[in-house]
Amino acid sequence: MTAAIIDGKAFAARVRAEVAAHVARLKEEQGLTPGLAVVLVGEDPASQVYVSSKGKQTVEVGMTSFEHKLPADTPEADLLALIARLNADPAVHGILVQLPLPGHLNSELVINSIDPAKDVDGFHISNVGLLGTGQKSMVPCTPLGCLMMLRDHHGSLSGLNAVVVGRSNIVGKPMAQLLLGDSCTVTIAHSRTRDLPAVCRQADILVAAVGRPEMIKGDWVKPGATVIDVGINRIERDGKTRLVGDVDFAGAAAVAGAITPVPGGVGPMTIACLLANTLTAFCRSHGLSEPQGLTA
Ligand code: NDP
């Protein structure tokens, strides 16, 4: 069997087009424009690339982008004061603080100082609690993107066995909550899981969020399963730097029913979902109906 490729790049372009159409209608009918503020502290090169990409795509869908770049030694009080200003600013509907923060800053304190209604990353403790109790929340972008692709591919996920490998707060745990919300039977695996290959072989839906290049092999995959590879790992091969996922793509694609590639799978969906979340936050703050198909 050769798996169908789930094209995250094309899917993300569709999500951005839907967001852009919605934003254009809002401007025409209400004269209002959603705004996203991104805060970057320090000069981490990968974070700089992400932030400029987020700003560019925000403008492309017709939203206002506010970029705040602060020096690496910014005192915590200054960062908290900026977040308080953004919380109070009616032109800002989404706030994202790019992680990781420099070591002297308390990430939890900073994230929990964001107004939960503007927390478009879905990391505020209130949003984590709302998601965990099945209530309306802001949902972390990467797992939301995975859920959208799974719903699109399967229609209903009800009753399917899902295995999520990885239990981080930003991917594994919220992914598991979302799959549970769609009535999957969910197993969360991690570094202490016994006989991980056998656990993975039970999965109709296998989500890999581990951070170990090509760890999940083809013979860990149930024939016909859908494999979502969240991993982004930079490796050297044949003298070149390459991006690979947490799944051995060739081995898994020979067995799976469908699979996301790396690059071009989950990655592009993450920023698309950030834009979708900003639109959702805007609609909620104005008491407008939420965009269909762009929320959990
Ligand atoms: P973390 O390092 O926070 O978590 C990794 C998880 O994998 C942990 O729960 C860990 O278990 C588990 N794990 C590690 N080694 C093993 C092993 N040998 N067997 C089983 N489980 C293992 O990573 P993140 O969740 O932040 O990210 C995971 C991957 O996803 C990374 O490659 C990251 O780059 C990528 N990523 C991609 C995004 C995108 O936009 N596509 C966005 C965010 C992340 P334990 O808890 O027991 O230590």
C-alpha cells in the first residue's frame, strides 16, 4: 500500500484564503480589522524567522500586524507592562509571545499575564483548563492544525483509536484533548511507555510529537492508519542539511493509509491556525458568529 499524502501546504493556503475572505467581509460590513501582536524578546535566529513569517502572513490575510521586538535583557516588569498595554488595546485581538524566552524571564508568569481572550497560542492556564473540560477555549495552533487535517481526511473521528506520542503542554497534551473531544479512544505515549511499537500498532490515528528524527518506523504503523508527523528535526545527510520528521517517512508511507510529509505537512498549518485563532478571538470579542471550520 502507498499512503495518500496529506498536503499541509495546500491545506494551509485554503485556511488562509478562508480567513482572508472573512476579514475582507468584516472590513466591508463592519469597518473593523482584526489585529495580531507578536512579541519577540532577544535575537534567537529561529524565532526571528518565525516572527517575520507570522507578521508577513498576518498582513497578507488583511489583518493588522503589530511587532514588538525587545532586547534580550529586557526586565520582566517591562515585558509585563507591554502585555498589559496590549491587553487593553482595542486594536489588538490576538497576542503571541514568541517562545522560548530568555532564561531570566518566567515564561509561565508571562503567558498567564496575557488576557485569555487574546491568547491566540492557547497556552494560558485558563485556556488549558477550558480545553481540558471540553469548553470553548483558544486552542494551541499546532494541534488545531492536526485536528483540521484529520477531520478533513476522515470526516468523523468518532470511535477511532488515536495514539499521541509525546506529552508536551504545547503539542501532545492538547492534541490528545482535541482527539478526545472528537470521541477518539486516546492513548498518550511518552519516553517511559513500555513497548512503544506495539502501542503505536493499535493506532488508527498516530500522531508523532517527539523531537527524535525518524524514530517511528514503518513496522510500528497499523496498515491503513493515518499518520500525522509533527516533528521538525534538522539532520545532516549526504553532506546536506535536511528537515525530517519523527516518522521514517518512506517506511511508514508504505504501510499507512495517509501521512503528512515533513516539510509541507503540519508545519504550514501552524501559522494558518494562528491567523484562524486571531479571527476567532476577534469574532468572540465583538459578539459575532465564529468562522465555520476554523475552530475546534
Ligand atoms: P518536547 O521535547 O516538549 O516533548 C517531546 C515528548 O516526546 C515528551 O513528552 C517526551 O517524553 C517524548 N519522547 C521523547 N523521547 C521519546 C522516546 N524515545 N519515546 C517516546 N517518547 C519520547 O517537544 P514538543 O512537543 O515541543 O515538540 C515535539 C516535536 O514537534 C519537535 O520535533 C518539535 O520541533 C516539533 N514541533 C513542530 C511544530 C510545528 O509547527 N510543526 C510546533 C511545535 C513542535 P517525556 O515527557 O517522557 O520526556
